[in-house]
Amino acid sequence: MTYQHHYTDGTPIDLPMGKVVCVGRNYAEHARELNNPVPSEPLLFIKPATAVVPLAGGFRLPGGRGAVHYETEIALLIGAPLSGIVSAAEAAAAITGIGLALDLTLRELQEQLKTKGHPWERAKAFDAACPLSRFVRPEQAPALNDIPLQLRINGELRQDGNSADMITPIIALLQHIAGVFSLLPGDVVITGTPAGVGVLNPGDQLQLTIPGVLQQTTQVLA
């Protein structure tokens, strides 16, 4: 299925699907639950456009590659270029949509790669590794420093976080990323996951929410 950015009212967003810039360990409690050190600066990696699929309609897990973990994250759709030194106002103005994403992770493979000091992409950037919701317009979303996010699986609350708990807040994060490499219209930044990650199984029913603003139901297809 070809992915296209949309707003929650169904309006297509006239931007290409670019890269997905991911931030590891941006919530201290998540770093601790996996026995990882809390980083002193944002830990960045990239998923290609081929990793993105729509959350709506369900998604499949890669078979025969070990446990697949869910990580629910706030997603930022970039609508204007950000490169080099950018002001807080420029970073905020570049956000054209706010949504939710699943950063799917082949956890056993990731641990093997980490042990060897190798990059994570084989565990993070496979096809369909980033199911992505539709986007809320920024003016309809909570303040960037107070965005709640929740994940329920089969009706059970598994993740319950807030952007207020991020180690590097959203605007500072975009400024940092722009100083490392350019963000272009159509790129998506996913901003780290709160504690509560775990294994997904075929048949699981998922509900991702920004309470009062966005609700996306999906399922793990058999």
C-alpha cells in the first residue's frame, strides 16, 4: 500500500513521504526499563520512507525474525525546511502536523547489534517498521510541552506518557536535529517512547491516543 500523509479529517497533505528521524531514549524511565544509560544528547537514527505504513487497516509483523516490540511515539510532520542553526520560532513553525507512530523494533536483533557496537537499522528500519497515524493540525493539538500519549493493547493500558517528560523537549529536539542534518518537507520526526514497551503478537488490537485530540485503532494482522 502506498503511504500518503493525511490530516485526521481525511484531507490529504500535499507532501512526499520523506525520511523518519527517530530519537532513542528520550524518556528516562524507558531507558531504565531496558537497562540502557540515559544519553547526554539526543540519540538519533533514521528509518527510510519504505518503513512507513498507515496505522489504519492494520499491519503485519516480519516473520521468523524474533520478538517485535512496540514503542508508541509522538510524531511530528515537517512542513518547511530546517537546516543548520534555527530559532525556536522557526522550529515550531515547521511543524505542520502532530500524530502518533509505532517504532517497531526487532528487540533480540537490536541487542545483538548493540553488543557488537553495530548500527541498529537492521532492527529498526525494515519494511513496515513505522506504522503512522493521521495528523492533527498544530493549532488543534495540545501545547508541545504537554502532549499526552497512551497505548492500549486488547483494552489494557500499556503506555501512558507525556511530552513534558522528554529529556530533550520537542523544539530543542528539532533544533538539534537541524544542526546534524537537514529536515525537509514531508519528513517525520518521532520523538521517543515512554516506559511500558513490550512484545506484539498477531491478533493484538491496539488503540493509540492523544486523549481528547486523536484516537487511532489498529490491529496486528495474522
